[in-house]
Amino acid sequence: MSKLHLKKFKERPLSWSSLSSWEWSKDQWSKKYLDSIEGVPGPELLFGKALADSIEDGTCKVPGLLDILELKKEHEFKCNLGKIVLIGYADAFCDKTFKVLHEVKSGVLEFNKKRVDSMLQLDMYLLMNFIINKVKPEDVKVKVFWIPTVKIEKDNGDFSGSDYEIKFKEPIEVKVFETKRTLKDILKFSAYIKSTHANMLKFACEYVGKVV
């Protein structure tokens, strides 16, 4: 990594993807956000992107997702938290009242109310909505739509192991969870962002020193 890459990192808006990658693996995070090396997307990521694209362009045929069609899809939030530029894209958001936020998830790992209530991605969107539109999170109707999926093994025929693909679990079902956040929640999350971003910068500066 060069000092030029470090400069680009400092100028890059902070996204939920960056925050979640940082928490998951510092090694993977540094490759993507410091060295600009994109990993090969797995079947889950490709499936999720295809689903998101179908929702955005209106071709999604999954029953149970019809009530999000009137909302703006892939709504961009971009704002400043102090000197930190934040960016995020909500799956569906009412850009007229600023009081309806929907996220669509798919996956093998089960979603439940507890998991949805702890989704910090929602805290980030609600924080940005508060900064931009001055709407308290208590006044926003938030729903998460989860569509269960399954892994289908594909035998590659050369005894080197099996690959797999992701498909909707049959019969296709959409489970809907409502969740709420408070002003206290997003203020706590803003403090988390500030401390995490400071740690990212420290890590990045040390990383430059190690490799240059």
C-alpha cells in the first residue's frame, strides 16, 4: 500500500460494508479498503445482488415484497458526522415523508426479532436520516423482509469437492419483522462510528509504515 492509497482511503466515505468488514476480518478489510483488492464474490453475495437488482428495477416476483414497490429503491444517504463522511443505500425508503425504511435480506441463517433488533446497519441509516432530514428514529416505521434460502450442492465431477449455488427455499416465503430504534440508540452508534473510524485510520497509518 502506498501513501497515495492512504490518501484515497481518508477521502473515501465510510459505509456500512466497511464497518462490517472491519469487525469481521482486519485482513480482508485491509485488502479491500487499503490495497483496493476486491475479493471474488461468493454465491451468497451474487444471489443477494441479483435479488437487490430485481427489486430496484421492478422485476422481482417474490410474493410478499409488493408493499415496498411504492418506495424509492436504493435510496442514497450521504452526510457528515463531524469530519467523517458517511454513505449508505437503503433497499427501500420513503423520500417524501422520510418515515418508512425497509431492508430486504436473504440467507440460510435464520432471521428473528432479536437479530433484527440488533442490526446496526439500520442504526446507521436512521442516524443519517436524522442528520439529513431531522427525523427522529422513533418516528420511522422500520421493517426487515427475510427470504429463506438453501444451498444446493453441485458435484463438479472431478473428485476435488463440490461447489454450490443459492436458491430460494421452497415454497418461497417472506418473513417480515418490525423493529424500532431510539435517539439514544443512534447517538450510541455515532460514538461507535467515531471510535471505529479513528481505529481504522491508526491501523491504516501503521499499515503504510509496515509495507513501504
